[in-house]
Amino acid sequence: MKKIFAILLIVLGFVLIFSPKVKDEVVEKTVKDTVEVVETITPEEIKVNEENEEAEFDFSIVEDISVTGTLMDSAKINTDLLIGQLVIPSVDMNIPIFRGINNANLLAGSATMRRDQKLGVGNYPLAGHYMKDKNVLFGSLMDVQEGAVIRMTDKETIYEYVAYDVLLVPDTAVYIIDDAEADKRGKPIVSLMTCYYSSSTGKRYFVMGELVDTYPYTKEAFHAE
């Protein structure tokens, strides 16, 4: 019995040591695989996905990324909720856009925060998880500077925004995702949100961008530096 207990302690020790690395590797692979899907999706498929009633908009169900949650939610990703793609060339960000906010969507990309939002119209808020690895999800969002180009696409049109402000606000400042913020700016905007290091801080970090151009989608134009 003592020998079995000792083995269990050793196994548990290895799990605790390597679990953050395993979690990060699973998330990175999940995002990469989903980007490959969104690269091949058609505008017609996106139009269908934009009407998908399976989309959830209950912020209370969202949890920080954990080892067990990562392993469980990676199997729940619904590509029928893919509605676009986001790139920020200055920080090498390239992630999918999902309709609706839930743990599975946030594990594989960014998530829309309002049922009625439309690209290029009013305020287009997106949520994403902060990661210590800046190459994954919104890990590099805090490195985005004013003037940075932000592109989003529905595979038919490219919507090009330019960052004009960064904000650190309490998690109660939900007004920032409303269309009233676009009205104040006088043009369509995007609001990119992540937790300020973790949800336990009670702070949210926003990069705000204003629409400066729209043009037909090509892969080369979308990924241009």
C-alpha cells in the first residue's frame, strides 16, 4: 500500500509540474487547427453560421482556462459557429472569430459578445483569453499600440480598423461593448477585450479601433504586413 501511495504521489507531482505546459500546448494546437478551418471556410458558410441559434451570450458561464477545462472544452468546439477571422500584424495575432461567448469558443479563438453585432456597423466587441504565451489567443493584446492595424473578415470583405485607444476598466464597465461607444467616436469601431492578467483582478483590458477602410477579401491582402 505504501508503495502504491508513493507512486501516486510521484505521478501527481509530474502532473502538477507539467500541467501548465500541457494546457498551453493543447490551446496552441486547438487555435492552430481552428485557424486552418477558418482559412478554408466560404462566405456562404459564414452567412449560415451567423444565424446559428446555438450561440450563447451568457458571460457568467465563462471560466479561466484550466487543465481539465482545456481537455474537456477542446472536444466541444463547434465550427458551425465560426463567422470570421481576426489578424493584428504588428503582434502576429491570427485567430478565428466565433459567434457567441462560451468556454469552447474562447479556447479556440475570439468570441462575439452581442447577438446583434455586425462587422463594419456600430461597435463590434470581441472577447479573448489572456495567455502568458503571447503567441496564443489574446496573449499579445496588451502589446498592441495606438495606430496598429486590426483586420477582420467574413471571407467576403476585409474590415480594416486602426487602434485609437487602450483602456483598463472594472469588469462592471459593460457599456464599452455597446453601440453608444461607436456613436461617441462618430464611426464604426471594434472593442477587443481580455482579462487584465486573470479574471481575479476584476479588471478588463480593451483595445479600441476605428474603421478606416473596407475592401474585397483576398488572403494576400488580409495577411499583409
